[in-house]
Amino acid sequence: MKNAYSVDQPDFELSPLTGMTRKHYIDCARYVLERAFTHVKSFDQPIVFPTIPGSKTYPQPNDPDWRHRSNEWEALERTFTLAGPLMYVDPEISIRGIKLRDYYKRHLYNALTPGHANSLPLPEDLPDATYQFTCEFGGLTKTLLLLPDLWLSFSEKEKDEMAVTISKWAHHRTTQNNWRIFNICALTFLKKNGYCIDDDLLKSHLLWVASYHAGDGWYLEQTYNYYTISLFVVYCTIWARSFGDEHYPEIADVLEESFQELMKTYVNFFGKDGYINMWARSITYRLWISGGFPVSFMMKGGSPLDPGFARRLCSGSLLQFTGREDFFYNDIPSLGFYRPAEYVIQSYSCPASPFIMFLPLISLALPEDSPFWTAKENEGFWGKLGKGSQRSILSKPGIVLVNHGSTGTSEIISGKVYDDDHNYSKLVFNTHFPWEDYNPEGGTSQEYSFRSLDPRDVGGIDVNFYLTGKRVENAAATTYTTSQSILFNGVRNDVLYRQLIMRKPPYNGVGYIIDLAEITIPGGVIRVDRCRLAFEHEMTLGHYGLPHMNGSKAKVESFGDEKRKGLIASIPGRKVALIAYNGWDKLETLVETGRNAEADESTVVHAYRKRTAKNPAMELMISVMLHKTDNAAWTQEELSPLKDIKIMDVTPTRSVLGAEITRSSGKTHFIDFKDIDGYKSC
């Protein structure tokens, strides 16, 4: 028997693509919670999950007591993401013989009543700082704002006792950006239920949150990420409908307007089958961005999305994970993407953290006659895309979305990345080719990696190595490093321009720039990238990694002629091709260990170059990256996408080192880096 969720008695009349209906959402939620409750041996035992020895997650063995309490609180609150909607559907529901309503009432009361043996610490009992408790109070009160029945079942005395703890944390210090939303939800919950709050503080948080809107529906984070959808859109829409529309209508309208804007491209983040992309931080939360589908049906005037397409994508994202056996570890969602993977998690993660991924189950709060449930599944724009590819440009957050009709994959191209965090710094992220971890020996998947060969090792600030001649110790002299930031430079004449800063000023950032020019083609991209590394170096460019599923290695074959050299790597159902035309010395294959999200081993094909001149010339590095999601062979035409390349020292616009690229189809593209440094934004 498969040790994962499967759709029982699928309804292919209403849902011809997934078979999932409202009933199956309930079944899926119940299945996941049934497995989680294997860790609850009795009604009186708080739900808590085994910690991961040797992991960077919390709690660690020597952590203070409050970290362990936070771990328990997170398990209770985040499983409520599943339990709350299930109790809304069936107030009498039991899991493994335990009635959920009674269980969550008991343990929420114990956790929130000061003086109880299992009560949470109060802010004044801890050093003044920001704590995970605030985050979980935001999650809890968001669910209770949407589904208040459980709270209403407490006696007035019990409510008053619990409100003390909620209020303490609701009014406590928060941090910037999305965390203010947690305080907003907790303060609003108290106010809505008749408790006194600091109204000025609530308004202040609301104005701060609204101020973070950057455009195209996206909100400022350290680097733009899924938090815009999962917190700003989902949490704030619930806030607006339950409280904001009545008490803060102007702010609610401001938020609503931005959410409507985001919905214009929201579906483009998902693959044809509903797959979500392994992108940005908090990867263990996986499909929490799918919460945008049901919450869109809570927007004013109804959802701007096609309901049949919305449910198809939402259902597909649920099945992407819950239908896999390797997704579960210790009977709960693993700390990883598809399976446990240390490199994708953060220090603020604990074993219970992934349960927030089930935000899309707020769909069970929608009426049974909601179009989300009654519309027939359809493929939306994918049905019209054919074998072509389309691109959506979100210039304000610097995000480009690509949907490939030939492969059914969607890609995220990040354009405003502030540091060398590999959650963001890949050249592109693909729904069906999850990214691989950084390799200090080069060949990192979907990144330019370089190693300094400058005998001075230019790791020091300019004045040091220019004027003293002293070598500055720097790891970059022995290992490969990747970009420290990505800049967005806009789209001109259908060419996307970005820049990689391989070392930031004052560490000679001007001498460590790669100017990127990218042309989307069916199932891939043409790269015409200008190398402005001013010193001796080695460099690699990696393609998507291919996991060795069931221990089977990828098959690799080479091809080429006097104009190009290429490598193809294949596993069942997936393959990649890397074709180098200019600026590269050779193509290589690397077998990785412990860097892939799906398997212990993987294969990465990459291009390599070495430049030892003291003052290396600028060069155009021209390559094509293709991918497939089937076993069909590429045609010779597909593997010869470029008919002609004309490199120009000076372009007609008086820029330097550009190119005229003619594709096999006859279409011509001009690569022109004119004033690219003046267009940079981050």
C-alpha cells in the first residue's frame, strides 16, 4: 500500500485533470492529520514531534526552556491549519479516536492560561527580543478570524483568561515587513471579541504594512518572495473581510487594490500540473502560496481567477507533495522540499514548521456552492499556449515569470537579489527541476561560479591591493563563489537584462560584473552574457541538476560541430541540453552528492572557462539551455537553435561588445548593453 495520500474515487467529470473535489480536500487534510496524530498517545498529551538530531533547526539540546515551549506551541498552532478547517466542516470530527474540538480546546486553553504547567511564557518573562511566539499567534488568530466557532465555544471566563496571554504577545515588539501582520491579526482578534487594545498601535502596524507595497502587487521583503502571497494577500484578505472593511475601510481598500494587481499574474507561478517552484526562503512551507487560490474567492466582487483553473492548480500543488512517500518523515511533512534536505531549511524551522503549507485548506471555509468547488477543472492559459512560451514581466519586484507550453514547466527569474543566498541567487528556478545546493568546487547548478586566479587575490578593498601589494587572504582564492547580488536592468526589444555582481564594492565590484542578456525560447533560453571579470579567473555555468532516482544515473551524450558543442543529460521523464557557442573552453559533467532536493546523487552538466591573462578581455559567453519533461529525443533543429551570431565590438547605438543573434527560425535579436549600469535596480 502506498505510504502517501491518494485520491479515492476521483471525480473525473467535475475534475477531469486531478479527480479532486471538496470531498478529497477533506480526505487529504484528514490523511495528513491522521499521520501527525500518531505522535499523540492520549488526549492529555500535547502534540509535539521528534526533533532532528544534528540539524540546524530548533530546538537544540542546550537551548533554553522557552525554545522547547516554542517548539510545542508551533506544533499545536500549525496543525490547527488543518484541524480548524476540518472542524468547520464537521464539528464532531475525531482523529485516531480523539475529538479534535475537545483536544484543541483543552490544549489551547492550557497553553494560553498563565500559571498552567503547559502555559506559554509571557514577553516580560524573557529578554526583550522578537520571538517565534508572535508568529504563531498571528497564525492562530488569522484562522480564528476566519473560523471563529472554536473560540466561541469557550466560556467567557476561559476567554478572559486566555486573552491575557494573547494581548501580551499582540502588543509586544515585532520585526519589520511581514511580521507586523501577525500583530495585526492578534490585535484585531482581541478587538473583534470585545477586548481593549492599543488602537494606535494597530493602525500604525497597518500603515507600515501598506507602505511596503512596491508595485505589481508585490511587497518589500529583504528579497521578494512568497511571503507577499502567503501573508500579505492571504492573512490580510482574511483581516479585511472579518474586520478591516468595517473599521479601516481605506486601508482595506489600499490592500485590496494591490492584491487584485498581484492576481493578474498569480497563476503564472504554477506549472501546468499545478506544481509550485522551489524558490526563496522557507522552502519547507512548499504549497502555502496556493492559499492565494481560495482566498481570492474572498475578495470584493469575487475572484478575478477562472475558478476551474484555480482549483486545478490548487489541487495539483496539494498532490505534488502529499502524494509522495518521501515527503513524509516521522509521519509528518519532512524538513525539506520533497524529502529531508538540510540545505533548504532555516534556523527558525522546527519539525512542526511545514504544517503552515496547508494554507490552501482554508478553501473549506468557502461555501459548498462556491465556484471554486462547482466549476469544472480546466487548463486555463495552458490550453492556448501550445508548444510556445510566454513571459510575464514584473518590473517593480524585478521578477520575470516564464511558462513553457512544450514542457508544462514554469520558471521564476529573480532580478533583485541583495546577497549570495542560493534560495534566490539562481539564474532561474523551474517547477520541475528543483534547484541544487552550492558546490564550492564549481559547477553549481544554474549559477555562474568563479574562482580568482589573481596572484594578489583581490579579496581586499581597493586601497589594500592597489597600493600595498599585499596579498589578502580570501576563500575565493581556493574555492568557487557565486554572485553576491543580482540587479534588474529591464526588458528591451524582448531581451531581459540583468547583472550579476560577483563581488560587491568595496571589494572591487566594478571589476566583477557579468551582464546578462536572456532570450526566452520554447523549452529554454538563449544566454548572451558579457563577462566583465577584470582579473584572472576560472568560471563555470551549470544547467539544471538531474536526480538519480532509485539510484539510476543520468545518461550523458555529447554532440556538436565547428559552431557549437553540446551535452545532453537524461533521466526517465526529464532531460537537459547545454549548448555552448562562444566564450567557453569546454563542457563537463559532474556527479553531485547531497545537493539535490529529490535524490542523494545527481548529475549536472556545465560549461567551463579559464582566463589567465593579467588583463583579460571582455567576452560574450553565448549558450543555450534547453529542458524537457518527457522521454522524446530532441530534433536536430532544436539542438541547433542559432543560425548565425554576429559579435560587434561597437553596436549601432555606440555601446560596446554586443551581438546580433539570428535563430534557426529566422528571427533576429539584438543584444545591446547600452548604458546597462545606469538601468540597474535592486
